[in-house]
Amino acid sequence: MSEKNKAFAAMHDFKGKFNHRQLIMVFVLSFTILAEIFVDFVSAGFDPSIFTEASYWIQLVIKILSVVLITLTVRDFFREKELSNNLKIKDTQSELDKAHSDLMRHDLTTRFADYVGSLNSKSKLAAYRAYLQYKLSKAKKEKKSKRWQTLLDKCEQDILFLPTKGDKVYLSFWRRIKFNQVKVSTIFSRTGRKYTSDEDLETGESAHVGRLLTQKVTLLIAFSVTFSSLIFSPCTFTLAIFISVFFRLARTAFSIWMGAGDGIEFVRGTLLNKMRLRLDFVQKFLESEKAAKKVVAEAIKEAEAAA
């Protein structure tokens, strides 16, 4: 692969890890941080000595951290709000709960777990085989080619003894490969955060206090730190300070917009799609089991008729 193609692939992978809102947020934060540093430099009379003071960088980090906290807490708030109000999410979750009830009612939970386990084993083998094939294609010396070919020929036996942790196969202490792992707990995990149940007699006050601190107090502190930096005395008002205040307000507004938009987009896009894939996964298994039972029942019926 040429250097140009490598750069293009790296850029494609980078874009694939972030949605457009997150990319815009990174750009806005970077631009406003650089703009604020420049304005501070101008306000100081183009004196570079301010950049040698630790207090300046500490204050800058605190300002940026407060904006990050605003983004995350606003995102969490709108995510929870969308989870509570989105009818498609509720309907899909209801279908998943029904599918789970069908598994239990027909005594298929163990068979389903075995089915998931077999798929994970196939996925693990496929990932290991792909890794060996890649190494074989890159081997230039005959000795290495024979080594990778030997491992490839007996990969189905070797994969049974390779340790696995989570979705990674450990080939050695420092080398591991990732495979697509399906978890039963993930398939039937509820989208909402269930803090209490009807059978729970505890008040759950510690959980409420925890949510208060993480969702509300954190947001209050972040806004306080952000807007405290906007206060200045009239005698020190200059165009540079006005520009600095404008950038800080703009950065805060963009943080709120990005956090809210990303929280909603995550629920409507990523989470809903994943939930539908989970539902389709379970429904296909149930349909295959029903078809298998129907075939067995017809075979028994034909055998009885023949007898």
C-alpha cells in the first residue's frame, strides 16, 4: 500500500470513529482555544512571558474542562430524555422483552446460550484464520511462509486452546486479536437505567444523591467556572477582552448544542439500530427453533401413521 493510500485509509478510520457533530465540536474547541490564547497574548501586550506561568495554563485547563463537563452532562440529560420519550425505542424494547419471555416460556434459554456460544466460536476462529492468512501473505522468506502455513492448517485445533478474554484472543503476552463477540446479557440489556423495582423496598437515596452530583451539581459547577471567567471590571474593558468573552460564550453555546444533539442522535441512530439488530437476532433463532420442532412433529406423525 502506497503512502498516499495509507494516509487516506488512516483518515477514513479517523472519520469512522466520530460522527459529524463530534468532528465539528473538536474543530470548534480547537479553534476557540487557539483564539483565546491569541487574545490573551494580545491583552498582555504581546508579552510571551505569560506562557511561562503555570497559573495561566491551569486556568486555561479549568476553563476547557468546564466546557467538556457541560457537553457530557448535557449529552447525558438529553440521552435520558430521548430514552423516555422515543416511542420507537419503547416499542423495540417491548419486543425484546417479549422475545426474552418466549425463550423462557419454551425453555429455550440454555439452547439460546449454546447457539450464541457456537457463533462466538466461529467468529473467533474466523478472526484467527484471517490473522494467519494476513501474516502468510506478508511473509517473504520461505521459512516464515512454512511456519504460518503450518499454523493455518491446524488453526481449528489450536483455537480451542488459545486463551480468550472478552472479545480478544490472546496469542501471546503482548499480541492479541479482536473478534466479533455476542453477549446474551447485551442482547437483553434494558436501554433505560433501572434504579429501583416494584419489589425493592429500599428508598435508593444513595443512587439519587449520586445522580444529583453527577448530573446536576457537576453541570452547575461547570457553568459557574465558565461564566466566572466572563467577569471583568469596566476600567479594563478592551476589544481584546470583548473578543475573548465572545469566544467563551460561543464555545459554551456550541458545547450545549453538541452535547444535546449527540445524546439525541445516539439514541435515535446507534442505539435504536443496535436494538433492532438484537431483536432480529433473537427472532431468527426463535423461528429456526419453531421450524425445527415442526419438522420433528411431522416426522413423528408420519412414523406413527406408518406404524
